Amino acid sequence: MSTVKPPLLAEVHSAPRPLPAAETFDYKHVGGRFVGLCITALASLTLALILGLGDPKQFAFSWLFAGCFFFTILIGSIFWIVVHHAVDAAWSVGIRRQLENISCLFPLLTLLLLPLLFVADLLWNWMAQSPAHNHELAEKAAYLNVNFFWVRTAFYFLLFCTVAWMLRRNSLAQDADGDAIHTIRNRRVAFFTIPVGAITLTFWSYDWIMGLDYRWNSTIWGLYIFAGSVLSALCVIILLANALRSGGYLKDVLTPQHNFAFGKLLLAFTLLWSWIAFVQYMLIWYANIPEESAYYTLRTNGSWKALGVLLVVGHFLVPFALLLFRAPKASAGFLGLVAGWILAMHLLDVYTMVLPVLHPEGFHPAVLDIVALLAIGCTLGAVFLKRLGDSPLWPPRDPRLGETVNYID
């Protein structure tokens, strides 16, 4: 009697899929969205100017809140590109071009944040104080001085703008000639950016957010901002990939197995953010040092406490429960809903970093908060859409394209 040999694992899977041809975005799928974004951006920018003239302090904090929210998304996008090249990843080739498109919005974001130059002393009150009359400020005067602050800020934005531009330039050059040298160059950029970018992001978080209360300090603050940035950028790319797939794009380079990869990364970085948040709170609570506990003392008073509880539940418990099991992660629609929820929680997180300094008595929503988000967000969105069709939706001559097309989780 003959026996049937079980098939080898390699034979179970279907034959390798052929490499897809380059795909370019057709602007007919934009419809009125681009026009709508432009109109909303112009209206919001105008309204923000009018309202800001009437209440410059509220404008300053609202604009910083919105700017920091989008800054973290762009920083997170650079991180995913850099990690892709540093570890020579294959599965992410299909979505890397969109990460490049997002990160290249950094110069525009820099321009949009220029109004903070005129209201800086309303945000960072140490700028309006003299070290001669403030002992605490005098001890930090070598670092906390206006000229050095703006030099550091210029370096932060110049570095991130340059890195984003170099990564995309090399990627587009490979589209033209298919030379693998461009992948090697981007890997070198990645190896440089990982340590330098990590330090730069840490100092930016100290200057722009921790600096709102120069007396407060946390040694884990930069890592906390990093975790939120990476998670928020992942949410944005999931939502963008879903939007493009619903329009008939990316279907040749994003397989159903990519959904599992997105889901696992969402869960992993949700846990990372939650762990860092817990460690920071636990250490500050245990030490009970006034200079350190001031941050949480302010945010656990009045109605801010309710937002803090919502943040714990919404940013950790809800996504953790939804992403814990494998089966739901197979659905792109499900992942889109979870990503949208986490992104909303990240928005709340940034809000509770900035606005309690202005309204220590409790949650005090303002029209300028929404207007600032719309002004910056719609401007960035309109430019992103305008550039979306300028290059293929994925790098068609990347050496790893074949692996991402045939990606198996």
C-alpha cells in the first residue's frame, strides 16, 4: 500500500507572486477633498489669526498643542523609515513611500510653527524672568537662556528636515536607476539618525514641553515622547494604507498578512507607551519630591483628573483588550478603528501635556484649540495630497520589493 508524503512547508504556500508594476496615484480619486482641505486650512488660519490677536496667550498654548501633536507624528514617521533601513526590513517596503511623504512635511510644519516666535515668553515663562532675581533659574541659566534656546530649536528642525529630505531623495533616485547604492546610503543615514535623532528628540521634548514648567524634571520624559510619537505615526500609516486600499491602491504590495504585522506593532507600542507612563508616574509618586511631583499634582486636580483617568483607560486598557487576540487583527477595517481610537488618545495625551499649564484650575476647552488643529492639520493634509501623485505609491525598484509582495506572517 502506497503512502502519501505530507507536503513540505514551502509547497503548502502558493507560488511566489510576480513583482507589480509601479503604481501612481490618480487625482480623480481625490474629488473635492483637496479643495475642501484648502478652504478649511485658509479659513482656520485666518480665524486663528483673528482670535489670536484677541487672546494671544490662549493662541500660544493652542498653537503649541496642535504643533506638538503633528510634530510627534512626523517624528514617528522618520523613526519607522530609519528602522526600516537600519534592520534591512522587507515587509514594510510597500508603505515606506507614504512614510517618506509624511516626514517630508517637516519644512512646512517648521513654517507653521513660526508664530510661536512672537508669543514664546507667554509659553515658556522663564524667558520673561531674570536669573538675577530667581535663584532656581540662575542655576539653569547656562542652558535656559533665550539665545541658546532658539539655536537649539533651529538645530532640531534643521536636522529632522535634512534627514527626511535625504531619505526621500535617495528613495526617489532608486526609482529612476534601480541602483542598490541608494539603499546603502539610506542605511548609513539611518545609522547616523538613530543615536543623534534620539538625543535631539529628547532635548526637544525638554525644551518645548517640559520647559513649560522649568522647575519640573523627569529623566524618562524623552522616552515617553518617543513612545507616543512612534505609536501615533503607526496609527496614521494604518489609516492612510486603508484609505489607499479602499481606492484600489497598494493591493499588489500589501497582503492580508500585513494586517497582522500592523496589529502586532500596535499592541507592542501600546504596551511600551503604557509601561513608560507607569514607570514615570510610579517613580515620581514613590520619591514624592516636590519638583518632580508638580507635573502630576497639577494634572490630578479638578476636571484634569477625569481626563487622566480617560487617558489610562483609553490609551492602554481599551487597545490592549482589542489587540490581544490574533483573529481580529486580520481585518484592516478593525485595525483602522483601533488606530483611529489610539490616535485620538494620543491627541488627548498631548493636550494634557500643554493646556493644564494655562488652565491649572481645570479643563477649559477653547475654540482656538480646535481652530489650531484644523489650521495646521488641514494645511499639512492639503500639501500631502498635492504631492501624493508626484512619485510612485511604493518604491518599485527597491531590492526588497519581492519579499514584501510575498510577505508571510
